[in-house]
Amino acid sequence: MREEVYNFIERNEESHWWYRGRRLIFEEILGKILKGKSDGKIYEVGWGGADKLSLHKRRYNKEQLENLLKSAGFKVLRSTYFNTLLFPPVLIGRILERILKLKPEVEYKSLPGFLNHLFFKIFAFERYLLKYFNLPFGVSLMAIAKK
């Protein structure tokens, strides 16, 4: 991961809508599965401008990720997409990024306070949906598996 990515995360992980919302979603889902255990690990996969800066190499769909985990000897307990409600604006943003030839650094810009708060509320709302069902598509994918 490039140094500016680490610096952005360090400065913004407590306030940026993505980190705050994702943390609530992970706590909700993992809390139910781990039930107080602390030996779980989180591995992230994904792709976008931020992924280029993070030096990521690939992106998986749900079936590919499940197959990869199973072939490595894991039992998949749950897998779901998330960041579904914000998929349309993210898609538009990524299309504009390509058309306007914006640098990937644009994903590591802080949003105005009201927009950051709005995105956080929308994103964090998904934790309630994920209590009851998996989401069929989204910007992100989560799998929970055990050996």
C-alpha cells in the first residue's frame, strides 16, 4: 500500500463515512458469528481507484471468493455483498473517473461534512438489512469462513 493511503486512513478512519459504516456492518455480522470470540481475522478484497493506490491486484465476485475459500480448505459460513445502497453513486463516480481521466487519488479526498454524514447514514443502515438477508450486489463483498 502506498504511503499516502496509510496516511489518509490514519487521518480519517474515525470520521470518513466508509470506515465508520464498514466498521458497524462488520461488528453486526461478525458479532453474531463470533459470539464474543476474539480470534477472527478480516481480509479485504475489492477494486476501484483506491485499490490502485493500495496496489491491489484482483477483484472477486461472490462465487469466485467462495470457491477460492473452499479450495483453500475453509468452510464458508456466510458471504454477501454490501455497500449496495450507495452502488449507484459509486458507479457513476467510477464512470466519471474514467471518462474525465481523474487520478485514483480522488477516492481519498474527504467529502464535505453533510455529504460525509449522509453517506455514513445510508451505508450504516445496511447493517439492519444484513441482519435478515444477504444483499444481491454491491460495491463490496464479505465472506466469513473458518478452517
